[in-house]
Amino acid sequence: MNTVEDFKDGKVLLIDKPLEWTSFQVVNKLRWHIRKQFDIKKIKVGHAGTLDPLATGLLIICTGKQTKSIETYQGQIKEYTGTIVLGSTTPSYDLETEINETFPTDHITDELIHQTTEQFIGKIQQKPPIFSAIKKDGKRLYELARQGKTTEIKSREIEIREFEITNINFPNVEFRVVCSKGTYIRSLANDFGVALNSGAHLSVLRRTKIGEFSVDNAQSIDGFIQNLTS
């Protein structure tokens, strides 16, 4: 049975984030239930690495004194699985926005798809999507994007350790990626389409690992609440 001291001293919670929840909403939900359960006014709760609303999977939540370790968890290697759709792009590089352009795909073979992954292995320069939480001049980029404003985004160095194609059901390409902090899988999907002389966007994304932590050991939000109150 967890005590209020356990949460204040610091816990690391592994949560399987559901689709369409923001990481911030998960933090708020857990914080509210912890405060309610122990009848306390304040408790520090934070997440170690944002997941997009349309992504599911592993979210590390830290409470109390463990919030000081958030940056350590954020810096760890991450693993994702998902699906890239070839032949079309969206402004957000995923399904948050509508398809804005379509491209020929007749020249794309399974062999070419597998070969093209090799261009992305190692340390590469990547531009974050305009629809991202990065701040510029005090505003998050997605706020500017939703207002229809364009802004120059600088490339940053990231590292792709593994980029494996796990299934091809054209135009859907399933993949597994192991990458460094700061990697945008949406940007990878978009850049992959460009490298194939076509277009592409992300339709499914799931974070499966952060460092030694696996989504296999994570609990649902409802599961956490049940364990908290039982």
C-alpha cells in the first residue's frame, strides 16, 4: 500500500499513455488523484519526455523528489514502433492535420524502402516539425503553426541507432526505431518520404522503451488509480 510519504520521497511511475491524451493531461490526472487520495494540497508530479496526443506508449511520470531526476530520464535512448504512410504528406507530418499533397509511388519497391533506411542511421541533422512544442520567442511552434504563421526552424543533431522496417503493406510501412533524445519520429517519416522521391507522413506511433524501462511494465491510467485507492 502506497503512503503519502512514498509519493513525496519520490516514485517513478510507468504509464501507458492512451491515444489523444496529452502528456500534460496525464500528469494532471495522476496529480489530482494522488492529492485526493491523501488529502494533500500539493505534490510535485512531472513527466520525463512528451508524447504527442496521437502517440501512445511509455510515459515516465516522476513524483516528489524524483522530479529532480526528470532530465536524466529524458536523456536516455528511446525506442518507438509505428507506421509511415507513403505517397502523401500533412503539414504536421502526422494525422493531426489533413493531407495537403500527394506524390507518385510507382517507383518505390520493397527493396528501395529497406535500402533508404540506411541513409538515416547514425548522427544526422533533423528539422523539428513546425507543429511541435519547441519554443521560439516565447511561443510554442504549434501555436504559431495553428495561426498559419511560418517561422525558420533550425536543424539539430540527433542519432538514429536502429531503423528497422518490420512490415510493408503498401502504402503502409511499419517500423521500429531506436534513437536519441530530441528525435522527432514525425520528421523522420517526412524525411523518409523525401529520400524516396515521394512524400510520407506518420499514421501510428508508440513509444516502447526509454532506457531500461519498457512499456510492457507500464500500467494504464485507470490501473494506476485502482492501485492507488485499493
